[in-house]
Amino acid sequence: MRYHWRTLKDYYRILEVHQEASREVIDRAYRALARKYHPDSYPAERQQWANLMMQEINEAHDVLTDPGKRAAYARYRRTEFWRLFWREGLSGLSRHWAGKG
């Protein structure tokens, strides 16, 4: 699995769980968010947005519940964290992790 730091999503933030969360916690968070953002529970004009939210939630769940994908994601996050830190400093980190990078 290959990620790029500009497109690297924070799957933990998407599922609203801690990095050390167990599979059970991740599954519970996934189910709660799937109920909340399921496209059928929104009017027609908001269903496209809900579909996008569900795609992100499903992608995050897929990566975080597969031990191999989760390990690769964790390694890449650490690597990109330090690359960004050395390239742009603390202000770059704060911009990137705040979603503005």
C-alpha cells in the first residue's frame, strides 16, 4: 500500500478513535458512524455528500481492521510525520494535521 503525504488521510480522526484503539473499539465506532452517515437517512440533495462520508468511513475501517494494512499505514504516518517536520517545521505539521496542508 502506497500513500502520499498530501493525500494521506487521518483514519483515526475519521473514525474518531485513538491510535491504540482495539479492533472492537474500531468496529463500534464504524457501526455508529455508518448509522449516522448512511445515505438512505438523508434527503436526496444530501445523499451525494453522505456517500462520500461513507466511502471515507469504509476506507478507514478497511485499513484499521486489517493488521497488515494498519501496520503499513502506521509506518508511513511516522515516516511522513518526520519528513514534514524536517521540511516545514512545526508550522508545517500544524497546517498539515489541521487539514490545511
